[in-house]
Amino acid sequence: MTKIAVMFPGQGSQSPGMGHELFLAHAAASNVFEEADKALERSLSSLIFEGDAEELKKTTNTQPALFTTGAAVWKVLEDHGIQADYACGHSLGEYTALYASGALSFNDAVKLVQTRGKLMEEAVPDGQGAMAAIMGLPKEAVLDISNEVHQLNETAEPANYNAEGQIVISGTSKGVEKACELAKDAGARRVIPLNVSGPFHSSLMMPASEQMQNVLDHVAVHTMAIPVIANVTASPYRSTDEVKQLLVDQIHSPVKWTETIQYLIDQGVDTFIEAGPGKVLAGLVKKAARRATVLPVYDDETLEKALNTLKAEK
């Protein structure tokens, strides 16, 4: 029997116009975008559909925009009778997974991610933080590099364990620059500086975590209808009480995506739906499980393909 995990992408997957086709064609999607505009008291949908890439790339815009688009895709999938056995999301996408599970209301979640983006953007002054992807080095080698940089009183910490041999580091601009040099010397296949506005998922984000704690204290967390895999632990949330603390920790802790996908595979998941713009997560799953069915859904064409595939699997 097919087991389905729905995955929601995080920052970096955004693109102007994302979700617009679904907005025009499906009431389930248009209702979500309209709900976001109402909750945030601004025209987020206009920014997503008509704004330029630079404006959309601002963290305070990117996070609610991606959350809303992922939520809209999920509601369309639900409208077509799709049910998931598990949900997960990469960084910001974890909020969308929690919404899909019923743990967070839409109104609360979209406001939370807008605040999260603002706090993360403010935690480190522009230009003082950086991130880079290191390809082709094992986890142990990246940790050694991180320790070496730390001894220089700079920061370059593992931020995203995306796949075997694909780790994103995050820290001070000088620290990440030095780490990239050390990675090349250690035989990294590629080192790619990322175009981001801050050193996300590093200890430099502690101020944002502390402030997010105060925000989350006022939010209700409900029972989950779908088990959600937490970024920090790579295992399902054990209770609603755990949600707030792990969302606080998530801001300054690495995303254990490799372990998350492995956990789902170990549970018998054979079909992964990426609900949201792009195919980044789908590509990462294929690295871990070549035989898995991977279905990115972000427009009517990919929706139809996913529905036909799922129908054939039944």
C-alpha cells in the first residue's frame, strides 16, 4: 500500500508568479491567498503574483509568501482527495507542514512566519552574515572545518544537512569565506556562496530565537491529524507541547533533512509530494531513494501528473 509524505519547501524556492495558475483555476487555492491578504492586512498575493524578484527575496516577504503558496497547493491536493501519512518541511516549510497537519491555524501560522522573517532579518546586520553550500565533503570534514574557523573567533556552522555530501554552512561573512577556502583545500567538489540575507540556522540567530519564544507563547497548538517530522530532531513531534520549543530551537539549529528523509523511508514512505514552487526537495529525495515516487506540484500540469500517478498506484 502506498505511503505518502507531503513536503513543503523553504527559502530559496520562491519565484515571482508562483501559485498564480492555481489561484486562477482552483477556489481552494484562491481562498488561501485571499485569507493571507486579510490576515496580514496587506496585498501579499499581489506581491507574489506581480512583484519583482528582489522584493520577493526580502526575508519578511519570502517567508509568508512561500508559506501561503505551499498552503494553497496543499488545499488543492486535499480538495482532490489526497491524504498524507506524514508531513515535513524544510526550515520555513515546517510551519506549512504544521498548518497542513492542523497543529497551527492558517491565521496564526501566516502571522508567525512573517514575524519569524522579520526577526531573522534583524538578528544580524546586513552584510555581516553569509551562507554557502559545500558539495562533496562528508559531515565529519565539514564539522572539522567549522571547529577550525571557530578557533579564529569566527563562525561557520553546518546549517542544512540536505543530502549525503551536500551541506550548507552558515555564519559570519569572514567565517564562511574562510570555511570555503578550507573546504576547497579539503577536496570539496564545489563550494557555492548562497544569495541570502543572513546566517540562518546558526548560533548567530539566537536573538531571533529568543524573541520568537515570546511570540509563540501566545499561539495555540492543536492536535495533529498528520504526524509532522521536526527539523531539529528528524523525528515526529511527540506532543503539541513540544512544537513551540522545537520551532524556537529550529531558528538557530541545523536542518536535519537527510535524516528526515531517511526516517520517512524507514517508515515505508514510497511517495513524496513536494507542495510548493520548485523541485529542490524532490531532487534531494531522489539522491536518497532513487526508487521513490517523487511528485513536485506547483501548477495545473504538475497537479494533473501527480493525481494520475497516485491514481495508478492505488
